[in-house]
Amino acid sequence: MRSPYTLDNPPPDEPPSGVPVPSLWRVQARWWKRHTPALDQRSTRRPVCGHCLQAWPCHSWACWDGQLGEAVGVPGLDAEAVSGAAAPRPVPESRMSEPSPISVRARQLAAGQRHQKSAA
């Protein structure tokens, strides 16, 4: 899921209220910003990532953008607090992407911990 953030409106360093894992947000936002074009590259026809030097948007930026999009796509999260403006357009369910491997693994770990606690 794409995030509502752009080069002109990057994600804030501190997570919006309601983000499920604030410490993870900080990491995701930091890497999102690292994988953006350098200022002198932003107006060029084919910008490159300032971190990995791949054509931008690079794969890493797209992954971090998706993670931020999932974090702010949580039901009940204040959309104005997320983007500082109007809410992002909803994505039709038919166009929603699969959950990220990180979120799938987090759910698996959480389920495993609940199972271990109940077995004890």
C-alpha cells in the first residue's frame, strides 16, 4: 500500500498518533528519507537514489513507502495527523497489495507468543 507521503511532504520523524509500533515507524521514516534523490537530482529527468544510487524510485524506497503506507492505513488512525492535509484517497480492495513480509512475520510471532503463554 502506498503511503500518502511525497518528496515535498515527507513522513514525520515522530509517528502520528495511533501508529501500532512507534519505534518501527521511526526506523521506516528514516530509511524512507535516506532512499530519496539528492536535492540536485530531484528536478532531473531520471533521478537516482541518494543512498543506493539506483534509478529512483529505487526498490528500497518503494519497500519503506509500503511499510509506512501500511502503518498509516490502520483503521481509526487520524488521516489529517498522518499527512497534515486531507486524507489519502482510499484504495479499492481489488487493488490492495498483499501484506508485507514484515507484517506477516510480526503477526506470526505475536500468535506464537500467545500460544506459548497459553501453553504455560
